[in-house]
Amino acid sequence: MNRLFLIAAITSSIAGCAAKATYVAGTRVPYSNNNKSVLDAVEEYRLAVERADAEALMVMAHRQYWEDSGTPSGSDDYGFEGLRTVLANRLKAATEIRYSLRYMGVSQECKGDLQPGCKATVDVLIDASFTIQNVLGKPSRPDKRDQNQLMLEWDGRRWLFLAGM
């Protein structure tokens, strides 16, 4: 009986080790060099938002950046130069920015080493707050909880945002 118990314990122990996945630190995203590198780029983006650093965010944007704002109407869509305007206006109006991202998943077209043109999609849950002046000129601190999809492309040196900023 002890022998059966020992075999069962060893078998379940081995199975547990084989099933144990490695994740990018602080996430439930499976670890790979590619996943880590794209999440590092998104983390730089997150920190730049908290600093309200519109110029740093523009350096992270691809020249072909396109935002459809998640609506069927094309009236609120914008490209690279529109992003510059949106970031400058929104970040100038906000103070005390807290911008947290929970990484829900990463998918990439590239397998193996990163090549220029490789695209990645990062699904995130956003938890943010900031202080702005309301219509009466009084400080207001709205909370924003949302989900978003960030799209990036590897240019051979770094990840650049195509959409989602």
C-alpha cells in the first residue's frame, strides 16, 4: 500500500511540474522573450501616461497610427497627427494621473525571433483616475475602468503603437 501511495505521489508531482507554466512577471501572460518585450514597451507607455508626457508617447507611436475610437462613426477617427492633438489636450488638462493596466493576453503574428513588421496585440483592463476641472471650474476626480486592445508593430529596434493609445 505504501508503494502505491509513493508511485501516486511521484506521478502527480511530475504531472504538476509538467503542467506548471512560466509567466511574464506580474501577469498571467505566458513567458516568451517576445511577450516580455512587448509588455515592457506597454509598461513604458503606461508610465509616460502617468507622467503626462505627450512627447514621449508620440515617440512610441507608429507613423501609421490609426484610432477608430471604437465607434462605427468615422467622425471621431484620427491618425498620427490627430494623436498628437488628442494627447496634448487631454494630458494638459489632467493632473494626478494614476493609470494601471492588467495584462489579459498577448497575441503575436511572429514566431521565433522578432522581425521588422511583426505585429502584436495586447488585451488590457484599464483602471485609471485623474484630476480635471469640471464645467464649474472645480477639481473633479473621475475613475475610469475599461478594457482596451493595444496594437503594436516591431520596427527592428522597438515596438511602436499602431492603435489603442
